Amino acid sequence: MLYIFDLGNVIVDIDFNRVFGAWSDFARVPLATLKQNFVMGETFEQHERGEISDEAFAEKLCHELEIPLSYEQFAHGWQAIFVGLRPEVIEIMNALRARGERVVVLSNTNRLHTTFWPDEYPEIRAAADHVYLSQEMGMRKPEARIYEKVLESEGFSASDCVFFDDNADNIEGARQLGINSVLVTDKTTIPDYFAKL
């Protein structure tokens, strides 16, 4: 079997409020204003596909949010999203590999984040046979082609695959291709799934 794990709120807890909090402090803009104005729109998607640089992303987003941040301040806030590892998921990934299953990570992420989490959480790469990142692939979930590319690269059919993600759109995208998909709603979803097997 091929097991595909998303990164944020699946293997690692993330919290966008921490990002807004840091930017709010730097820019002296109310937290509520930032949260209200932030949209995961075209700029966000371009960044996740690796179509624009971190610097261009920071500049565009600061313009959209009307916050006067230096690149360093922006980056500091952007990396604040990471809360901590979910050790129970790492344990499951390692156990799956120990019994001969194939385990990979598939994440919508960006270059800036990859300057942080691989060093902060080396356990992730150690627990995965391969890590697929949107900005390196030039595509992002829930686009069908990203799932097709992973299946093709891994040599598995959709029916021999289980995918875990915390985003309902990503789950739906995978299900349309016939991939067994599990929506991760909290820290108990994945341990409960494997406990039932």
C-alpha cells in the first residue's frame, strides 16, 4: 500500500493566528483586520506552485494586506505558523515503513517554509520514503495532476493508496481519482483510523 500524508495539521500542527499575531505586532495593525483581509487567493497559489519568489510573495501579500513589513519581519511571521510535531503520526509512519508499506508526504507548501520545517522537524523526512512539495512540482492540491504525478512516480494505482489531509477540497480532489481519502479533523483521526484496522 501507498500511504500519503499531508504536512500541516496532519504531521505538524500549524496555526495561522500565530502568523497574524507576529505581523500585527510588527505592523501595529489590529489582528482582527489582518484576519479579515487575508485571502488564500492567486498570490498564495502562485507561491505554492513555485511560480513567484518568496520576496515577490512577501511584497504582494504586504501590499494586499496594507502592512508595511520588511522582508525579515514578513518571513519571521510566516515561519511562526509551525506549532509542533504530532509524534503519534510520526510513530505510525515509521511503523508502516517497518512492515514494508510505502509512506510519502504530499504538501502544498512554499520555498520559505522549507527553509524552516526540515531543520526544525528532521523526524518528518526520516519517517517518509519521499517528500513531494507543491513548489518543486509546479502544481498544488486539489489539482488532479498532482495526485496523478505521485501515483505515477510511486508506481501505485489509486485503489492501492490511502491519503490523509485536513482540507476537504484536497480530499475531494483525491477521491475523484479513486484514492481512498481520510479527512483529518483533529489529532485523533489518524491513530483512530489505524486502531480500527
